[in-house]
Amino acid sequence: MSHQKELNFFAEEDTSCVNSKSQNKGLEWYKSNFNEISFVRGESSPSYTFYPRHIGVPRRMHSVIPNAKLIYIVRDPIERMLSHYVHNVHRGRERRRAEDALLDPNEIYLAVSSYYMQIAQFLNYYPRQQILIVSTEELFSRRLETLKVIFNYLGVHSDFHTEKFAERRHLSSSKRRRTLAAEFLFKAGGVAKKYIPISEAVRSRVKSLIEARLTSPIERPELTDDLRREIASALSEDVAKFRRFAGREFGEWKWASEY
């Protein structure tokens, strides 16, 4: 995988110049994030399925890596929206109540959970056989079996195993709400690291201190039955199309029967 987790390279409309979000320096910069001797190389950028916030991702991706094998990881659409909301609260991007934010037509929550709409953007450039659909629910409940499917799809050794497969990261329950002071310090640190060499150990220690002193727990919002049904209704047509596309019902989704 890429040295930096989320490159967001193809989400940028102009991939030829330096960009403040990804520090994009063109194709050579993108290539430099991978180990050239690796047989299979990949990266993970959720922003690639943030249509219509990011338009043109599949076209730009296909112009560079037309033979790419894509893995689209999905989860129960409502659960994804809630996690997205908690993540935005954690990053200081969201200060509204969930009931005011999730169905806001000017926001991206509903669009990103419209999985068929998102994957349809790629079907204009990539054939179906170059797209693998994986759900987080099956990764959690049948991890080794699901990883074998992924490894076979990628053409690597399907029996590979490591103890790290048991780890779960970036859980919503571990995210905390940042105060304005914490936001200021994190942003200042982001600017400082461009000019001042700071070891990863020191950065991690400072981050832990800020998280401990200037943040508070985020309670995962509980949706009312009416709001949940409203969201499910808004997603129902897209969910039906996505189920037909994937050839699966996704019965493991928490709210599967409500879409």
C-alpha cells in the first residue's frame, strides 16, 4: 500500500500542480508513494467516491491506470452516514445535530451512501470484472474468508496470513470532539511540520497530549424511528439498484430490511 494512506490524487481536478490538500506534485509524486518492486500496489482514498463533490475521478484514474482492479468497500448506508457524521464532528467540520445534518441537500452524507450512484461513475471507464464489492460487515464477521476472496481477485497468495488481520482501527467509539483550542493546535502543527523537522515519536506524543487534555468523548447519535425511515426512503431506490448490480441483498446490513 502507499506510504501515505489517503493520497486523494485523483480527487483533485488538476493533478499537475501542488495542491494544499494532497500536496500533489503530479504523476511522479504519486508514483513515489509506492514501492516500485511490489507486484501489487494499492492505495485507499474514500474521496474517490465523493461524487458530486469530486467530479471526474474515474476519468483521471483511467487515464493513468486503466487496468486497475478496484475494490469498493461499503457498509450499511445509514451506519456509514452516522460514522461519517461522527468523523466530521471529531475533525471539527460538523457542529450541528445529526438530525439537522444528515439530510441536508447541501451536504455529502446521503450522496456518499448512494452506492450505485457512486459506482456508476466508474462504469463509464472500468468494466464490471475490474470492480470487487466488499462489505465491512463481512470483513468483520468472516474476515479470513473475505480476505481470501480479495487476494484471489488481486492475483496474490490467497493463504497469506498475519496477526494484524485481527486488528480493528479507526472505530467511531474512539473518536473525540476537539475544542477550538485543539483545532488550532492541530492546524498549527500541520503547517509547522512542513518547515520544521519533527520526529514521528514526538508528533505522536504531542497529539496524544492534545487529545487527552483538549477533547471530549463523542456520543454516537441515536436516530429516531421517523428520521431513520426518512433516510431509508431517500436511499431505497439507489439501494435497489446497487443490490441488482452487486447480485447480493446485503442481508448483513443493520437496517437491510428498511431500504
